[in-house]
Amino acid sequence: MTGYPTTHTLMGDEYLSAIREQAIALNGTSVSVNLIGGQTLAGTLTYVTETLSGWPAGGNQWPNALTVTVSTKVHKVRLDHVSSLGQG
């Protein structure tokens, strides 16, 4: 995994922001996702905005989970379960 530090030492919102920024940068690429429990998922990352209904009209938000496709199986992983994320 290159270019992205392990972020599990950051706290709260900083931690989630760091994981979110990495997911945005790596969207659509092959990644390794290390989970807090010690497991690793290697596959294609999908992390895109969700359209909000209601207010603000036409607004978007980043989801609290990312999707990793390993072979043909899709895994949805909450951001707070990710210890690190990197290309590869």
C-alpha cells in the first residue's frame, strides 16, 4: 500500500475524514482495505455521493460506508471499521 498512512491513530471526525478522503481519491481503483478486526479485503473500490431527498434540494452527501468488490462478491464496509486503505 503506497502513499496513504495508516489512520487508526487519528480520533473521531479526523479519522473518518482521512478514510473518506482516501476513498474519494481511490474510487474506481484496485485497493486493499484493512479492517479493524485484522481482515483485509482486496478488490475494486466504489465510493460515490448519495443524492439527498428533501432539503437541500438536489444536494449530495458522502456515505458512511464504502463498497469493495472482490471477484463477484460485493462487500459494504462502514468507514469506522476501516483501519487503513491503500492502492493495490
